[in-house]
Amino acid sequence: MSKLMKAYEVRDGDEGNCVIAFATNSATARREGGGELGLEFEEVESCTRAPWADQYAPGPVPLHACLENGWWFECSHCGLRFDEDGRRGDGDRDDECEPVDDGKAHYCSPTCKMEHWAEKRQRTHRQLAAIEAALTHWPMATGVIATECNKPWPSRGSEMRAQFTLPGVRYPVSWVPGCESVYVSQCDAEDFKRVYGKPEAE
């Protein structure tokens, strides 16, 4: 007969984060909960029983149950903290604090959840557009990815930058679609210049 899984609250002292780990003993919960927090066994501040969460084994624990038991979260969209009593420092928000999650992230309201999803879709669209532009401009490119980066100082804002490898250079190069310059490693600058023209070295 298998042993009963029990709930443990595993806490990170530095950041104040914690998770619920289900295990048959404290040592296993400490190891698995610490791993979820990105901590080694000895870095976990505390691992204590959380009987209120036993009923949800093997997990996950519903958001509402955590809130009812004194937990707080940061909204994955607006970044505001919220607990059972509402938001902390919500300023001029018009929407009600109605905590929801999507199985991966927590939000202070359905509005934040929908806005977060919309931003993710837009970012994905920009990434795909940057990859397509890179493959059109650099048809010999391989391993093309695109990430959103801060613009170089003193500019503000962000830009979608494609990164890829090219024949004749050792390290990946990066390029902002529509930009005349391509950024390469300093040790590849001469080889790139010889094959492709003048780069802008990083």
C-alpha cells in the first residue's frame, strides 16, 4: 500500500517565495519544493506541514485556497501584489480585483489575464515576422531565433532582434530587421567583412 501524500509549504528566505510540495516526508518535500524554487536542499529556509492543502494532493493547489490561507501573489501582467483582501497599491485601477490563473500564471483580474495573453500573441507575431525577414535577407542563415531586446543607449524602448548563424563566421550574429548594420562578435569581424561586407562589431 502506497504512503499518503502530504502537503508541505517550502519557503525561500531570500525572495519570500514559497510553493506547496506534496510528498510522504519532509526531506523529499524540501528537495522537490526547493528544486521548484531553484534552490539547493540546504538553501531552503523552511519546510513545514500545510494540512489545509492535503486535500489537493498531488496538486496543483487552487489559487483561491492559497489566498484563503494567507498567501499573496504578484500579478503576472501588471506586477501588483494581491491577496484575499485585494490589490496592494492599485492606484487608479477601474477593474475589480478578481484573482484568476491559467494553470501557469496568476493574475489580479480577468482583464490582466486577457491583456497578458494579447501581449504574448503580439510578441509571437513580431518574432515570427523577424524570423521571416531574417531568412529573406539572409537566405543562408541557419538556427534563426528572434528575441525582444532593449534598444542600445541612449535610445529607449525595445526592438525585435533576429539571431542566427552564417557560413564563414564562428559565432551567431544578430540583426534588427530593416537595419543596415548586423552585429557580430569582434573575433568574427574580419571574416564577416571579407565574406559579407562591413559589420558593426559588438
